[in-house]
Amino acid sequence: MTTAKAPHRAARTLLLRHLDMHPGKTVNNDLDPAEVGIVGDTAHAAGGDSYHLGKDQIRARNGDNRYSVDESSRDRNGLDNNASGMDVGWFDVTTRRGRYTLRDFSMWLVELCADGDPDTRDIREVIFSPDGKVVRRWDRLKRRSSGDRSHLSHTHISEFRDASGTRMVKLVTRWLQRIGLLPEGDDMPTVQEILTAKVTLQKDANGKPTQQWGLGDAIGYAARKSYEAVRDLGAFVTAETARDAQTAATLAGMKTALTAVATANGALTSAQVAALTDQVRQAATAAGTAATATVEAKIDALRKHLGDDAPTGS
């Protein structure tokens, strides 16, 4: 049974999400689900040779080679039960950047192929019509240059069978960006990719990961570091505030004492000196006990200056 590669299904979903303007209804200018095909229908199966068919449905035709298998080693080596082609039907849409049709898409894609754009390196062929009157084929192997008339109304894209299909998603994304239906640089990972992603933090000598983090690890680490930063900041602010208060109180007390000294012009009794120094000590103690030891030394120096040699430090 022929199946579709997951990236090809993703590319199809992208096209329909943005170009099927009336989901659930068949509208001429819309790209409807029936117009974006990957796995071949009965007509493809009857032919026996198509990029829309997988290994179990491919067969030789009257001695002819199987063009979707035999003409390239990439097809021979990649042959499995996956289809490797996509049909894109007619659409005609107007976006903020202008009007775009299937013809525009086809010509844009063929130009990328002809220019050797890296995202087209898996494309084997593009069968299309530039004007709805003639059918053209861009063939990387240069075996054919046209196709049947069904391609007047749809474009066929084949990838070599060994391709993963991811470049098809890139090309569809680029087209939708070009016409303004996706923002530029829309390479954001899906929610599932974010949830399952692992980041390698450390590797051993052989390059093998020894420590990996997922989303939960990263969120936990960020939350813990944020908490620690806030906690440390709070402690710093508290300490600085206390220190500033202690300094202010000490200076105020010292100013009072020195003002008294200057006013008295040295004529102070021991009791007056003791009262002034006690005033400084009390101011510091009120600001915080951590300041007491520092202030005590200042008090002793002040007492000596004022003529009282009795130390008061504890």
C-alpha cells in the first residue's frame, strides 16, 4: 500500500491552510483538498509507473523502464512504499501583496530549480503550464520537456525517492511567505518540537552527549535562578538600607557631639562627655545592632579627643 511521507503531508496541510479560503466548500479559485494529491489514485495505479506510487504498485510497462525508479540511483536506492510526488491544483488568491495564481507558483518554483537553489536539490521534475495553453516540464535529468494535458490545470512536483521530504515543506513555506500569507522568517518550531527538544549541555571525549536538558529542565533551572537572583537582590537591598540607616544615625550623633564640643570650646565635664558619647551609641543601636561595634571604636576615639580616657567599648 502506497503511503505519504510525513513532511509531504505537512506541506499539503500548509497549502490548504492558507490557500483554501472557504474550507468545506468547493470554490473555483480556492485550492481544495481534492486538488492537492500525494498518493496516486486508480489511474496512477493502472499505469504502474509514477512518483505517486510506492514500491508495491510500481511495475514495468511493456519492457519500458520505470522512469520514476530506473533513471536515477537516488530513486533506485530510495524506493519504498512511500509516494514521492505532489500535485497542486488551481488557485487564484489576492493577498496584501497582490494577486497570485498557480501559474505564478509554478514559474517561481521552476526558476528556483533552474538557478540551483539549495532547497530544490531534491526535486526531480516539475510538470506545469506557464499559460494554461501548453505544458512544460523542468527535468533535472533532462530526459523530458513536456507532459500530458492534465497539467494545464495542475502542477506536478516529483522528488527523488531517497529525499526525506523536508525541503518540500521549506519551499511551500517560502512561497507562502513570498505572497504574504506567512510572516517572513516563519521557521518557528511547533509546540511538539519545543516540548520534545533536547539541548546537549555536555559531551564526553568522543562527542557523545553526557547531559541533555528538555523543556522542563530549562524552565526549572530558569525559575530557580530567577528566585535566587530575587532573593540575593532582596538581601543586598536590606543590607544596604540598614547600612545607610546606621551611617546616617552615626553621622547625626557625631555631628551633635562635635557641635557640642565646638560650642563648649573644650569646657566639658566628664558627665557631659559621657552624655554626648551615649547619645551617639544610642543612635547607632537604634539603627541596628550590627553598627554597634564600629561605632564603639569611634566613640572611644571621640572620648579620648574630648579628654576622657576611659574606654567604653564592649
